[in-house]
Amino acid sequence: MTGLPFPHHSYLPLEERAAAKLRKGFALIRNKRVERGIRRVDLAYAQLASSGIARDINRDVVLELIRARQPISRADLSRLSGLQRSTVSLIVEDLLEDGWIREGAMARLPRGRRPTLLNLNDDLAVLVCDLRPTQAVVAVVDLNGRLLSRESLPLLSDPARAVAQIVELMKRLRKKHAQKSFEGIGVSLPGRVDPGSQALIFAPNLKWPRFDIGKAIERGAGLKVELDNAANACLLSELWFGHMDGVRNAVLVTVSEGIGASVLANGQILSGSGGMAGEFGHIPLDPKGPKCACGATGCWETLASSTAALRYYAQLGHNARRLTMLDLIKLAGEGDAHANQAIQKQARMIGRGMRAIMAAVAPEVILVTGDITAAWSRVAPVVEQELASLVLAGPAPRLVAVEESEVARLRGAAALVLQRHTGRQRPGRARIRI
């Protein structure tokens, strides 16, 4: 996407994506009940698209065009979106008033009035935190997805003390970027969050008791907090920044200390009862396998995670206690046959576990993120071979690596805030997002 620091490609040209959003918006029925952050159609609570919903869809289209083509004039927005100039002008004024965009330089034209160009407001930023079992990474991300600052700290076993340290780091970063206006805080987690209460309810690898992380951070930092599972955050980042337009069925798999997954079905991110949809990592594959942190035996994540790869290496006679997954990948690259053997076994188990994903949701694309992508050239052929051998019918899903897993999680945490806050209107203006 033009102007954004992402390694991926878009699946459809920008104009086609904008037109698709318009067609979708005017044709689809809308849900009257919208859970926080979850976009879906519920036929039991459906209504025909109203003029207000159409206006919101147009706003989304214009904002996406500005993000992709900035700096851009109102006239070009009208031409690219197919919207009337008067409609574009009203939406632009709305976005200017809400602070999402700002006016910049004037375009140079051979004749006629010089138009004022529009950009995303890069003075608007989001504080983000990626929680991992051993550390927390805190960063500042702007509307373009750029990481302006990033710092990490060890994660304490006591959630209250850990959150206190995270809040202090957030305050330091906010002070460092005092010229920015902060829209909120986004948090990605190695577990599941209750959609209603926003409390952490399932995080076996984090080993924390049930704890209301969101409220604790809000009290300390004084900003609205949005949080979700790391896989959901990463998938939302792909959707928010335009890499998944044109794809309606996909699964993103995070391969780290455990295995997480997020499901896009018919264009909607699934939440499930209690926010628990997508826990493929806790499907048992081997009844004689290792004990999982969830209490079951032989779960997929015990066989295919980074932790599993390090265990395979140790079983070959090496001391892997102080090694990280990136250390193991480096050893394999330097010719360590056992390190390569451990990674190959992990790759086979990654592919084997994806059979449940293919059978359950039949995705067009499976995206993979995590440290394993650093060895993707040697891992991908093994995973693809497993997928091809296990597919029930038709072609296997396309396999795509999402590189820079930590960056993906941080941008995903920012996308949580942006996706949930762009629809936040002034009093009296109700809004239903797509």
C-alpha cells in the first residue's frame, strides 16, 4: 500500500477495493447489535441499509483513499471513489473536525485553482502494548502504522505489579512524544478476552489469574484501552491497513511460545461464545504428547510452537535451556544439522495441525506470523507439502508469511484502537460500523 512500511501486497487495486466497499455497503443488511470490535451480520437483528449507514461507508472509503494516496485532493477523492464532490467535501470536513486528517500543501496545476491536499493527521498516535509470557513491548504508533518508539521490559508474574511497570513505561513514552495527541491504548495478549467485560479470561501461557488488565491500565494511564488476542490483533492489522481486501475467508496463525489463531469467515472476524473462537492451538493431536498448559495432552501448540522446536533440539542431546527460537534458527542457518532437524519437525507439525483449520473453515489464505517466519524459506515448502497431502478436496489454501511478528502485533494493537474509535462520533450521532 503506497506510503506504508509493509512488506506485503494488496490483493485488489485501490479503486476496486473502494468500489467493493460501496457495493457491499449498499447491498448488505446491517446488524443492530454490534459487539465491541466485532463486525458481523446477524439476520435475527437485521435492518436494510439506511442513509446514515451509507454515509458511514462512504466515510470509510474516503479515509482509506486518503491513507493510501496521501497527499490527495478532494477532486481526486471524488474521482477515485465515484462519490459526488459535495459528498466528499462533507465527509472531509467531518474527518477534519474529528481530527483524523488535516490539510497540507497546495497542489501545483498548469491552470485553474490550486487544490489543498489532504493527509492523515500524523500528530494523532496510539500507545500500544504487546504482552508476551516473558516480556511486554510498549510502543507509540501513528495513523500510518509507523512505530515512533519501542521499548521492552521483563513481565512480572504478579499482574498488578506488571501492569504498574507497563503504565510507567507508557507515561514515559507519552512524555517523550508530548507533541502527539493520543487517541487511546491498544493491547495484544497471548490469550482470550471476554467481549463484554474486556477481562482476560484464558491465557495458559501467561500464567496469570483472571485479571482486568484493561481497567488497570486505564486507571493508571488515563486513556481508553482496547485489547484483544494477539492473533485477532494481527489479522485486524492486515485488514485495517489494506492487505486483505478481496479475501473473505482466511485464518491467521501465530507461532510463538504457543499457537494462536484468528478466523475471518465471509468477511467477518469471528469472536464465538465468550470470545473463544479460534483456539486451534488447543486441539489435541497426539494422546501421548506433552502436557499442555491448558491441562490437556498433546495439543497442537505442544507439537508445533517455538517451545516445541526447542524441546526437539534438546531431545537431540543439546542444552536448549537458554536458547530462543531465533537462536535456533541462527544455528540452523550456520549448518547445525540438529537445529535444522528440529525446525523441520516443527514445520511438519505446523502443517499437520492446519488440517483442522482447513476442515473447519476452508480458508482461501492461511497467514503465519511469529519467529518461525525468519526461517520461512526452509519452512514453507515443508508446511505446503503437509497442506497438499491433507486437503480434503480442491486446492490447498495459499500460505502467506507475515514478517516482523513483533511489529505485526504492535500495529495490530494500534488497529484495535483505530478500528473501534474511527466510528466514535460527537453526541447525538449514532453510528454502526461495517
